[in-house]
Amino acid sequence: MSTRTVMVRIRGRVQGVGFRYWTQDEAERLGLAGWVRNEPGGSVKALLSGADEAVAEMLERLREGPRGAVVSEVEMLPPGVQDVPADFRILR
């Protein structure tokens, strides 16, 4: 089983709709580690790490988002050198 780590920025109506909590729930269901946080300007950024198939599934789920969200873009970012937590966290 191969693993993958990606960083993404999600744009659209993604703040104030429970997006971070939904992302944490979905990531935990898929067994992913990483984090999610609100960004200045209204976007959400997330670091996702885990089994390649689980990361791919999470990327698909992020394109839909939770009820109330309107996702206009999921942008792949270079992950750089990141310390990946053992669990999935919401950062403030």
C-alpha cells in the first residue's frame, strides 16, 4: 500500500458552513492524518496524508463539501516539508 501527502486550498463558500469540522470527520472516516484550517481571504487549506486511495477519495469529497458549502476550486499546492500529525486536526 503506497502513501501520499498532499496540500490543497479549497475556494468558494467554505467558511462559516462547518467545512473544517466536516473535513475532519471525513478524513477520520478514511483513516487520514493531517490538518485543516481557515485562511485569510475566505479559503480553507488542508494537509492530507494516508493511503493513496484514501487521499484520492478525500480529494473527491472536498470537491463537493458539506451541505451549505459551495466549492469553486480545489487547488493542489506543493506540500513542502511538513510535519504530519498522527491524527487529523483542526488548526486555528
